[in-house]
Amino acid sequence: MSIGTLEEAILGSLIGTAAGDALGLPFEGISPKRIRKMVPGNLEHRFLFGRGMISDDTEHAFITACSIAEHPNDAGSFTRAMGWRLRWWIAMLPAGVGLATLKACLKLWIGFPARKSGIRSAGNGPAMRASIIGVFFRDQPEKIKEYVSLSTRLTHTDPKALIGSLAIATAAAYSSQHGPDEEFDINGFLDSISFAEFADPDWQQLHAHIRKGLQSGSSVREFSCSLGLSNGVTGYIYHTVPVVLFAWLVHGKDFARMITELVLLGGDTDTTAAIAGGIAGAGLGEEGIPVRWRDSVTDWPINIPLLRRLAAHMTGQSSTRRFNALPYRMPFIFCRNLFFFVIVLLHAARRLFPPYADRGFTP
């Protein structure tokens, strides 16, 4: 049983990604203790005068969704479409690009085909793109594996990147099949992401650790600290993915609490919140995401109205045959990215002033 239509699940996932991304962005790289001083009350948008803007996390989900919409039944064409979109994306000089993703995009520009552009890295970049694949192919596990594998290898070739991305896609598919008021089999889900076929002892250890944490009733912060992440969740995929999955399994029915818990962990806050938002949003739908968080995502060209049109197009509810994913001129995107970068620099300068974190951190 799902929350409703596939369109609702896709839209919930895309908006959940954007909301989590925008909420976590101002706190990226800040320690947990300092974030708690900066956010004494409810978490709200604070990137630009009480509004939020999206970063590469949402942009990658958007790029993936557009490529799926064009080629839902042709994996090779999907890969090539992703490759071209990533080429033009990096050409617009987005801020905060991961090193592996940057190198892969440069390889694409100098002539490497999309199937050979990946870099040996276990960063969390591919996990940004995984949720929407899981939601769209929620009833087709083999398609999920095929498309996630292709999406991952575009930028990251380390097997750990694939395992982590598959876990996120599987979670998003599972979430979209269970409504906000419907209980689901947590043990059954955990069994589905054991991935014994990869024979990766590190993943098996993390998998067992997630199960143990759930059984012991650990909080999200306690679980994160048990992984050695007391100073923030890093961009290593085997740090990001288990923490995101644990937060979703514990608080996935309460979007606001789940995102707040992840942001308060510090570190790569925009990515952890974006990925978790994409998973939970697929099950909760747009209505399960706080209105104040949805309506305060103020960006261009990727914004909530555009995500609504994309969700309709992906499910055949649009009257147009081809979704115009670039309804704007490239120079204006560059200007937007420049403006975004200036705001990021202002946030960096703001961190030179109080409140400061005390030394040490006790969970």
C-alpha cells in the first residue's frame, strides 16, 4: 500500500529533498555543540532572511529525475543524458562540489564517455541521486539496481558508493510503498539491504550496528556518536548512509523531528537532511512536510513549482511530450550560482563571530 499515486510519492521525495537541503545548508561543517547554541528553539530556514536556497544535493536529484523522465526504459540513454546534464551543470560553476564529482565532470568534458567517467571514491555524492530512482522504480527492484549502478558509476566507482546508494534507493522505494499512518516491517527492510552478495565486511558491520541501535532504543545522536561521529557526520558514504537510515527508521513519520535531529548532528548537514528528506517525503507526500518549510524554499530556476511540473511529467500527467528541464538561459544560471556563492561566503564570515562551541562534546 502506498501513500497514493506515484506522482505524490515522487513529488514528496523531491520536495523533501529540497526542504532538507535548504534547512541543513547554513549549518554545513559546523560542530553539533555550536549548532545547538545557534538553534535554541525550532529549526527554521536561515540561509537568506528566513528563506532557504538549494544546493547540489537537490540539483543532482533534479538532474536524475529529468533523465529518468526522458529514458525510463533505456538505461544506456539514461546514462548519456545524465552525463550531458552533469557537463552543463559543472560548467555553470556550482558552489561546494565534491572533489570526486568535480573530477568526473571534468573527465566528461574532455571526452570520456559517461560509463567511464567515474573516480575511485566512496563519497556520498551518488546517494544524493538515489532516492528518486528508488521511488520511480519502486515496484521494480532490478531496475533500481541497474539505474542506481549507472548513476553511481558516473562519478564514483568504489563499491562502497554503490552499496550505500542502493541502500538509500531501497529505503525510498520502501517508504513510498507505506503511507504515513501505516506500520512497516523494519526487520524486513533491514533484511532487504543486507547486500550479502557484495561480501563487504564493513557494510555488514554497519548493517548489524543499525539493527543493534534500533533494538537498544538508541537516539539518533547516540547512534551517530557510536560510529565515532560526535563532531559531525562526514561525507564518507559509510558515515552518511547509516546515520540517515537510522534517523529515518526512528523518526521517518515525523519529518520535522527527523530533519532537526540530523541537522543537530553537524557536519555534512545539507546532504544528510536532503537524503533523509527524499526518503521520508516519498512516504509522507507533500502534505507530510511542514508548510513553512516547503513555502520558504525560495530559489530559481529549481523551485517547488518546477518540481511539481517535473513530478507530473514523470508520471505522464503532463500535457507536454518533453519536459523542458532548462526553461532559462545559461548566463542567468551562472549569475544565480555567483549570488549563491556570495551568500555562502557571508555565512562563512558570520562563523567568525559568536556563538562559539565550548571545547569537547558529550552525547
